[in-house]
Amino acid sequence: MKTVLLSVALVLASTSAHALRLEYFGETSIPTGTKYEKTTIGGLSAITWQNNTLYALSDDKGRAGDPRFYEFDLKLGQQTETAKAGIKTDGKKTVVLTPKAVHFVTNLPKEGERKALLDPEGLVRLPDGDLLISSEGSNDAKPRAMPRIFRVTATGEWKSDFPIPDKYLPETIGQQTKGIQNNLAFESLTSIADGKFVFTSTESCLAQDIVSGKEAEGDTIRILKFEDKGPLGYKPVAEFAYHVDAFKDNQKGPEVFRGVSEILALSETKLLVMERGVRMVGKSWAQTIGIYLVDLSKATNTLEINKLEGAKYQVADKVKLIDFETDLNKERSGKTIQNFEGLAWGPTLPDGRRSLLVMVDNNFSKYELTEFVVFAVEGE
């Protein structure tokens, strides 16, 4: 039986929850099928904001083109400032997103005789202009394509890969007994201290951490921390266990999956974590989204623990900041919750508050929409 020391988050809830508050600001969307520079904008699985530019990573695996990332102009303002210009607005504030460049990921080394297989999901831009990209790989491939984190230039040319601990890597062939589950790997990526520290997390638990029959109680996933060691590059230096919320049913239907779709660093010990679930609604389904404030300071460093079941460890403290199903009914009345995957700090809002940006990956589906939601942040 798994031994987990679940920390009581009362202190965190009574202090940090009041110290950090999210207020809906506004939103916009990109119609499915929108073209830019002979590419289809879609599958935007990660975003990062730097130097007045929003960078957005497409997880396209060949459906509409090669892996790539876009640069967007982003304007956030009061409705009265843009009404005279004839700009369509959504809500009380204006959010205007305009593509201005696209770059393809190139020069990736082959995997043996095979072209590198990517499922790009996480994105960080470093102060020198380079970007970091995380990829989930593919357990369906033969041999399996490994999860990875790698560095590219400002225009997308591969430079180097991070070393990934062996416990994250499934066997290349044959029966899998360890490593990431298929399509549930490095969904997230974030950095702090000008790129000195980089964090990623698995979307779901590692294969060796699966507790059969306990899925509805929530997975315990791994948050992996890297440090820039200068000439030696990035090295893994710590790891923390994070417990995803148990499935929650409501009048709309049962929740059947829940995992981590993105993380965003506030400091070396505090993160925002976005949990994404799937709810069955009749014969269809919808997403569930929650954003949490997470404190790693009291969590056990599990880097040397290969299998969590049977080990003694303390998970990270967490407190929910916002639930899209229950807390945004007034602002987004009647809207189906989409597949939100991107999370980034954004520009300063007109009233001086910091902004938080949240982006949907539409999976290049005509039934899904690339929504872009902005929150005003108070505290921290």
C-alpha cells in the first residue's frame, strides 16, 4: 500500500490563498483553420511571454505541418480604448492577439535511422533568446520515442538535449515496466531566475507509480527540477511528488480523467499548477480545469526514489485558486470548457496589475476552439 504523508494545507490556505487572487479580465479566440504564412494555427500547447511578444508552441505532429512555434503581438486594454477603432471585443476588456512570425523546429539529430519523433508540449524562452521545448515522445512508436527536453535557437534550430533520469524512460522495446505513460509525459515546462532553474512535470504518474484500482483517487505525479550548471548544461537536481485531485462528479456527469497540463513558476519553491480533467456529458465530453497555488518547500526530494509505492515521502502543499466550472459562470456563461494547456505570466494590465495568460490547444479539431483567456493577478 502506498504510504503518502499528505500535508495539511490549512496554513497555505489561510495565507497564500488570500495573498494570490485571480480575477477574470477578458478573452479572445483564434478560429479553427486560421492560416498564417502557409501554416495552420492550432494545437497551441504552450505559451511564454517575453520582450512584448507572446510565443506559442504548436504540438503538430504532421497533421497540419511540422513542429513549430509562433510569435504573436498581444494587446490588452480597456474596451473604450479600442471601440472607436472598430476592434471586436469580448467582455469588459479588450484582448487582441495578432500573429507576426512562425519558426520551425529543425536540425534535430536522428533517433538511430529514424527521423526524430516529437510531441512538443512545453515552452520556455531564455534571456539570451534561446527556447526550451519539452516533448512527450511516443510509446506507440517502435522502438519507443523517448520523452525529452531540448534547447533551440530563437529561430528553432536544435542545440542540445537535457539529461533525463532513467526512471522517466520506458524500455525501447517489449513490455513496459517503467517510465512515462503514453501521451502523459512532459506536458509542462517553466523556468525561474532568468532560466537558472527549470521545472517540468509529468501529466500523469509514471508506469511504476500506477496503483491499480485507485485511479479515481488521483495520481501522484513527479515535478522535476533542473539547474543550469554553466558549461555542463542543465542537470536534474531535485524532484517533488504532487497529488492530483480525485475525480469529482457533478450534475453534468462523471469525471473520468485528471492530470497536470501545465505548471508556472512564481519562485524557486512556489508554482501555479493547472489540472485538466475530462468529464463525460451524456454521449459527449467536456474538459474540467483548475489552477492551484503549490508550495514545494516542505515536500520531500524524491529524485532518488524510483517507485513511490511503499516509500515514505511528503507531497507538495496545494490550494485551489480557481475552478473554471464553478468560478467563471458569470464571465463565461454557456461556454464549454475547452482543452486549456498553456499558462504564462503576461504584460502589465492598464490598472497596473500583473496578467496571467491561459491558452487552449484545439487539437486542430473543428469541434474545438483556440481560446485565450486573461486573468488579473493580485498578490505574490
